[in-house]
Amino acid sequence: MANANRGRRGRPRKRRPARAGTPKQPGAREAAAPLATADAERLHDERESPALDDGPARPSPRRGTRSRSRGAPPRPGSLLTDRLAVGERPRAPWHPLPLSELLILVGAIGVVVGLSRGESGLAVLIAGLAAVLIGTVEVTLREHLSGYRSQTLILTLLPTILLFTGVVLLTRPPRAVILVLLLLDLALGVFLFRWLRGRFLRARRERTFATGR
């Protein structure tokens, strides 16, 4: 019995081999958790923080184009844009007396009175028309030459119409002379239009530069 017991007690115990991947070092999960948290916080900060190399934020091209178009002055180049006023209305040499406006008003009243009297009011009619014409020409010429507003068509048509009408009413020429007169009026109108147009564009550029718009 003693020998049997000694043989049993003398056998060494064999340890079972550990399976691959089963044993884990203690604290592995605790060590990986702070690393994952730090990486998540770093990604979050990079997404929310603005890029330093991009510089300050700039407006979109659409907004910039709209602001420029609103603040920029109307460029001369078409008759419609030239009709827009730039700056303040130029003052007359006799400011603050509205002499031209009074002439237009009195002349309009004279035209109405002359038309109502018929043949006897012809002189009043002519005087009223002259007063309206003088006041209108003064206002339009002052606005045009100062670059405030283009009056090219009015200043071109008035002399040609007056010349043609005056010659026809006073001389009563034949049809051939009327045709030649029309050609002369056309040439005069083209010359006046080009000259007045160029004069206005120069004045408009000077006014735009002076107002700083």
C-alpha cells in the first residue's frame, strides 16, 4: 500500500496549454478605452475648429457681385442709364430764385390764354411758347453739360425742329427746297447728337470721380 501511495503522489501534474488568444493581460480594456476616447475627442475638435490656413471668411461671389452692383454708379454707355441722375442737381447762377421754372410756368399759362383767344391771342401764344422754350432749354442744358442727366435727344431735336418749322412757315418754299431742308436738318441732328453725347460722357466721368461713387 505504501508503495502504491508513493507512486501516486510522485506523479507531477501537467498544466493544460493555454489556447491562443484566450488569455488576456489584465487591464487591456481599461488601457484601450482612454485611447479611443482621446482619438474621438481629437477628431471632434478638428471638425469644429476652423482651418487656420484658410484665413478670414470671405463672402460668396454672388453676394460680392450684388454689393458691387448696388454700390457702383451707373456706367455711361446707353441712353437709358444716362437718364439716371448722378449726384445733386446743378444749381443755376441765380440760385435760389427758380427763374427757369417760373418761365416755364408763365409760358404754359400764356400758351393756354393765347389758344383760348384764337387769332387775337397769337402774340400771347408766341410769347408763351418762347418762355417755355427758354426755361426748358436752360434746365436741360444745365443738367446735360454738368453730367447730372443726359438730355441728348431733347437738345438735338429742339434746334432741328425749330429751324425746319421757322423756314417753312416764313418762306413757304417748294417741295424740292423742303426736301433739301430735311436733309440739312438730318445732318445737323447727327452732328449735334454726336457732339452732345461726347460732351455729356466727359462731364459724367468727371462728376462720378468727384462724387466718389
